[in-house]
Amino acid sequence: MLRKLKLSLFVAAALVGSVGTVGSVSADTQNTLRFGIEAAYPPFESKSPTGQLQGFDVDVGNAVCAKMAVKCEWVENAFDGLIPALQARKFDAINSAMNITGKRKQTIDFTRPIYVVPIVMVARRGSGLMPDVKSMQGKRVGVLQGSSQEDFLKGHWANAGVSVVSYADQDQVYSDLVAGRLDAAVQEAQTVEDGFLKKPVGHDYAIAGQPLSDPATLGEGTGFGLRKGDKALARKIDAALDALKKDGTLSALSQKYFNRDIIAK
């Protein structure tokens, strides 16, 4: 009986040793890489009329999985809940146009920057509004909830008489802008160009002034979010991204979606 008990303990120890700490099994030891995404931010991530995920980030993620020789799985989640869901191990990495900021780096890790997109304000043509607190004082500006743009506006504009209104969905921002419930909206340049300005509903609107700038809140580019301490997976993803930069795959995808190269060098 004692020998059987010792054997059972040995087998259990061997099994734990083969997978690491209990509950820590991730894409590093599996054949699948699970990405967390909110599919409501074209052209980076959205859904086709048939319900298929599409967009620049989706293509980048699929290219990374192919380079790593693993299967991609996509887990949809509200943007402001992506970090908690990552920490709860609902997926292995965030791939949803998430800017790398100091605030976020306090709770999660990131890959090296993949691409950089300007943050801009859009307003009705002829409104005279400019992306600064003097022009926007007493006005209402819409922004995606949980985004780095929201951090910027709340940190720099909200305390200077600008009403910052946060939305769970980017399309809701545009709807309220057209309906007159907002005076302006702040988001990534390519998102507002493809998701709003190039559509008939956005005909009377345009980007106002110059892009916003603040490394502390708007970040240093966009990357995949990873759990703190997930070093092995980070090394594998960074290696795949480096290879895709060197062979031109990421730049080709950037040209496909944006007609310019936004890939971080």
C-alpha cells in the first residue's frame, strides 16, 4: 500500500512538473494561441455581414499564429473588460488595437510596439472646433470607454470644462455625433476615416487640427497585451512579429488596409 502511495505521489509530481504551476497552462505549452478582441473597431477589427472576424489586427494575429505554427482562436470581449479577462485567463493575449501606455503596463505586459496610429479629433465641417481645451470648453466630446484616448481626455480636458462622454461601442460615438448629442469625437485616425468619414453619414465631418500627443496616456504604439510574467509566450510572439516585420508581411498588410506603412520600426 505504501509503495502504491509513493508511486501515486511520484506520478502526480511528474505531471505537475510537465505543465508547470497549476492553472498556468497557456499557449506556450499548447497548440493554440487565444486572442481577446472586441470586434467593433474597423478597419482594425470588425465583423463581416456573415459574422466573420475581419480587419488589420485579425490578419496580423493570423500571421503570427502561422509563424508560430499554432492555431488562432478568437475570444470576443468588451474593450474595457479585456484586461480583466486576460488576467482571468479567458485568453492568452489581447489583440484589439490596444495602445501601450504606462498605466496599462502597471497591470499587464506588452509585446514590442507593432504599429503606430495618430489620435485625432473629428468634428462637423465649419464648426471651427480645434483639439484643445480652449476651443472645446463647454463642449461635449465622445470617446471609446476604456481606451487610451479616454485616459487622455479625462486627464487633460475633463478638468478644464470639457464634458467627456464615454461609450461602450465606437459606432455609438458616431451616432450621437451625427444626432447632435456630441460636438466632437476622439479616436485613432484610420478608425474614424474608414469607420465614419468615408461613409455617407460622415460626409459633413472632418478631422480637426493636428493629432493629439501625450506619451503618458496615448502611449508609444500598439501591441499585444500579455499577462504579467508570461515571458516565454512574450518571447515567442515577439520573435514571430520580428520575423513578420523583416519579411515584409506586416508592411504589406498595412499597405492593404491603410495605403501606407504604419508598422513600428
